[in-house]
Amino acid sequence: MKKIIMILFLGLLSSCDPGYNIYIANRSKSNILIETDPAISSRTFFSNSNPDNDSVLSKKVYSSNANNLYKLTKNQEIRLFSNVGFLSQNYFPYKSVKIIRDSDTLKIDKSNLMQKIIKKEKGLYYINIE
């Protein structure tokens, strides 16, 4: 009986925590700029057109004390942030995020994040710019 209780106890201790990633994907034909405050901590860019070129790139085009600007070309994605747990509008690690394309600007914050994302797979969420 002690062995069964010990096995059950160890099984409960070794449970997996869920996690999620939120990406911004440029599905448009033109370049977009992403302005964040503070900076994106992990700048991992992905290219759907040529997965062999996927790499960690620093494409910061402008940086000041307040803002950080990143450039995404056609079919590129960048991980905005990730977290352990379930997706919630209560966690948003930025003061501001702006996605700039041509003359349009999309502002993302805690209040509208859940409306802007699309779930792709388990734990992967996207903000698609078309």
C-alpha cells in the first residue's frame, strides 16, 4: 500500500505545466514595423518561404530609451512573448506594442490582445497582419 501511495504522490509532483507562445506574422506583401516598449526579449524570426534560413536574428532598426522598432519582411514571424500557464489577458509583458504597415497602425495591449490572436496549434497563437 505504501508503494502505491508513493507512486501516486510522485506522479502528482511530476505533472507538466502548460505553456503558450504568441507570434506576430506578416502575411502582407509589404514590410511591417513592430514598435515595443520594452524590447522583445527573444528576437526569433521565422520565414515560411524558406525554413532553411530560420535563425535568431536581431533586426532592430531603431532603438531609444523608450521604444524598440523591428522590421518584418513578407512571410516572416516573430515571437512576441511566451509564458507558462494558460493564456490570459492578465499577463502582457509590454507597456505598448504597435504594428505599423504603410499608413496604418495597430495598437495591442492587455485589453485587446485576446481579440487579435488566432489559435493555430496547442500553445501557439498568432496575430496575423494581412
